[in-house]
Amino acid sequence: MVATGSGVLAQTDLRLDTIWIDYVFVVFYFVLVLGIGVLARRSIASSLDFLLSGRSLPAWVTGLAFISANLGAIELIGMMANGAQYGMPTVHYYWIGAIPAMVFLGIVMMPFYYGSKARSVPEFLLMRFNATTQRVNGITFALAAVLIAGVNLYALGLILEALLGWSLVLAIPVAALVVLSYTFLGGLNAAIYNEVLQFFVILALLIPLTVAGLARVGGWNGLVTQVSALPPGPEQLSSWPGTSLTEIMNPFLSVLGIVFGLGFVLSFGYWTTNFAEVQRALSARSMSAARRTPIIGAFPKALIPLVIVIPGMIAGVLVPQLTTLKQGGPTDVTYNNALSLLMNEVLPNGILGVALAGLLASFMAGMAANVSSLNTVFTYDLWQDWIRPGQPDEYYLRVGRTVTVVGCLLAIGTAFIAGSFENLMDYIQALFSFFNAPLFAIFILGLFWKRMTGTAGWTGLIGGTIAAVIVDTLVRTEVIAVSSQAGSFIGASAAFVVGIAVAVVVTTFTTSKPDSELVGLVWALTPREGRAKVGQVAPSAADEVAAGTAAAPRRYAAIEEVPTAMHDEEGAWWQSPVVMGVLVLALTLVLYLIFA
């Protein structure tokens, strides 16, 4: 049935058919989440405890938190919407758009991050480049964090609207209050331990949804038959060349866009420089644990498409409104509604309550990840290192808590921006092309080219961002006739190329740092195992600010612990980052062969 107004539609077609037992599960989950926040508060004695968990967590905890922080609205709403709209090509966001970059982060980049004792990505940029680059990245990251937190908050508000019949004007602030409560109380510790819990609760949603959905469509063979009969046809069942996803009709160019735009620029830009993810690894208790963090997270990341993309495809053929949408008929729903519509279609009461708890968990995990990274970057990189240096630690702890409140309030406003997009994945990929792609360009160039200067760092960042915004504008005004997601691939590629070009040109006219200040911060000057001198400990950037030397920070072995700690806890094969990385890459290749 097609309603005559969106309000009626929200009240009838999108309202979940819940009973009292479903609410019991949801209330129990909320109480548990807040309880973790209260317990975590006891371990908060300093700003480092609140913002980086005191760097004391084991690898399995940080690894599950790493992937859970990513399992927010982007995954459950956006990817299921993509599954309903495009089918199997959506797996590219996981297998080529995540796994290689996560392995690269763990094996190649975490030693630089963790060994430098940087408390954030912008602080690492201070060490490698200069304070201006740190501040530019700090400001752009803060903006991106608030916007992306709004995506998760908007999606959480949609679920409360469907569950309780509340308007978004009420549902969104209530959802923000819940996330604020436990993040304010327990800081990153509360966020991470809740993310570990949320990982399993999310699976309690996705697995029953997939099994029940497959049963309704006649198993995999039934799904194949029904998907093939709907636009855009059988190509929904094959991941390559993905022309329906990119809307680039030339197969070669479509593959090139996916491999370079998504698989290299967007993927590496997001996973290796996004502090909302890197922060989880920085909270690990050792170098080895930090390196294994993203690789541990890569294993569930490789398998998650089986319980997100496939249910999206099921929704596209099982839910009448989405079937009408795929055929181009009149309907008041969008692909963003695929998850809630499928839940209502296939899950019985009781299981629906558990599923709702999982859904709420995913959105809170995503929002909490962005809020907890926002308060760290703002407190350390903008407030302590720039605006108010030299204050007691208790002062910065208070600032961190205050920013947590302000960040949640700002996310309420940005949630309504997210609501203006028909497909949340379009919006989020555009944000990644603006903020992550240019950062990856200057980061990777600075890592492997010691000649690159500090001025080149911040000008490359700004130039790349401007390029991505221009491409996005051209796509939205249909000057460039491709899909929004293909536009994000092109925009990210443009940001990367322009960022590199600007940095190279500016470097030729500016002075680079001497090698003595870049030891451990660039690849060529990082001592190999056994060559770093024991006892050369790199002070934090905050120490340098207090000492008045932040303008020219010295770093001795960024891998200060390489000789003794690079391989600590690596007594078994499953404790080796390299071995685990090879295994997860092999798993990804097998999955691609199955669903090629």
C-alpha cells in the first residue's frame, strides 16, 4: 500500500510490530550500557585515561572495538540500502574497500603511530610536518566527526521513531542523551567496552535476520531467481565489474574506479588516517597489540557482508514497497528503509526485541566512536596544543567532558542534514572524499618522501579538499553524469591527485626539516630492527608544548620500542601481525572467487 503522505506512511508501514517483550529487551540493553559507563568511571584518573583508556587494553578488546566502531549507521542502514539497490557489488566496500587498508594499517603504519607516542593523528602530523598542518587537520577532523556522528544519530532516531512512534524531533535528542550518558561518564573506556558488547549484540540482529529472510525467499537459489528478475537484472549477483554501482557503463573504467577510487584512495584514506578508528589501536597496551588491532577486526569485517548485503538483497525482493522502488514505480519509502522494513517482515516478537537492541547498539557504537575521537582531537590538538597550553591535567579532563556534551549537541543538528539524503551511503562517501582522501595523500607522501615540507602538508590538505568539493558539486548539478557513489570515487581520486600535486609543488619552494628531526617519522629514516638505540624515548607533543619546543619537535626512534617490543606477545602464529594479515587477505580472495 502506498500512503498519501509521509507522515501516514511512517505511522503505518514503518512502525515496527512490537509487544511488551520486545521493550523489555531494549530497556535491559540500555540499563546494561549505562552500567558499563558507571563502572568505567572508576578508572578515570587523568585525561589520558578518559581520552585514550590509559593505553592499557588487550588486543582482542581493541580489535573488536575497532570493527564495532565502524558497524554504525554506515553499515547497517547504508550498506543494506546498497544491497537492496545494487546487490553483490556492494561487497567491494568491504573486501577491496577495507581489508587491504586494515592490514596495511596494522603492519606498516601502526608502528609509526604507536611508537611516536602521538595521542592522535593530528598530533602525529605536528611531529612530521608542523603545527599548522596539525591545526588544519584537527579542525577538519572535528567537522567530519560531528557530521558523521549526525549520520548515526539520525539513523538511531529513525529506529526510535519506528519503535515508539515518536517524531524525529523528539527521537534524535533522546538518542543523543543515551550516548552522551555513558561516554561522559566513562570516556573511551566506556565507549570501547560498550563497543565490544555491541559487536555481539549486532550479530544477534544480523544473523537471525539473514536466516529468516533466506527462509522466506526459498534459500539462496530462490533469492538468485527473484533478484535476477528485477532491475538491474542478473548483474546484481556478480561483484565485478560493478557497473550498476558506479553507473560507468565501460567495464574497464568501472573496475578502475572501484579499484583506485574506492580500493585505494577512499579505503586507505579512511582506515589509515581516520582517528575514530586509529584511536582504538592507540589505546592498546603494547606495540604488538596495537599492530594486531585492525587485523583482528579485519576477520569479522570480511564476513560481515554475508549478513548485511545479502539481507539487503532479500529486502529488495521480499518487501513490496522496495520491489516497487526497484521497478521505478510510485512509493513513499527509500532504500534507507530496507533494514526496518525487513525486520518487520521476517522477525517474530521476542527476536524482534533482541534485533532492536542490536540495531540501537550499532548506531550508538558509531556515534560514540565519533564523539570519543572528537573530544580527544579537540582537547589535545586544538585546546591544549594551540589555544590553552600549560594547564593542569585536571583542566584538560574537564575540557574533554565538556566537548563530549557539546559534540552530542552539535550532532543533533547535523542529524537533520543526514536526513536530507535518500541514501546515507552517498552522503557518507562524499564526506570521506572531502576529509579522508586528501589526508591520506599528504600522509602517505610524507611517510615515504622525507623532502616533503610542513607547508606542503597543510596546503596539500586544503587543495585536496577543495578538489573533492568541486567534483561533488559537478556531480550533484549533473555536469558529471555518474551516480553519487561513483562521484565520490572520482572526488576522492581528485582529492588524492591534487593533494599530491600541490604538496610536490609547494615542497620545491619551501624548506624541509633536517633528517635529525624526522627519525622515526619517515620510512627511510626509521631504524630497522636492532638499529634503534635503547632508551631513546620520544616525548609527547604536550611535553614539547610545555617546554616551548613544539615548533620544531624532535623525534628519536618513533619505533622507540621496535627492538624489544615489536614482537612482544608474538609467541604463537595468531599473535603475529604479518601472519594474521596474510590469512585475512587469503580469506578475502576466497570470498571474491565465490562471489565474483
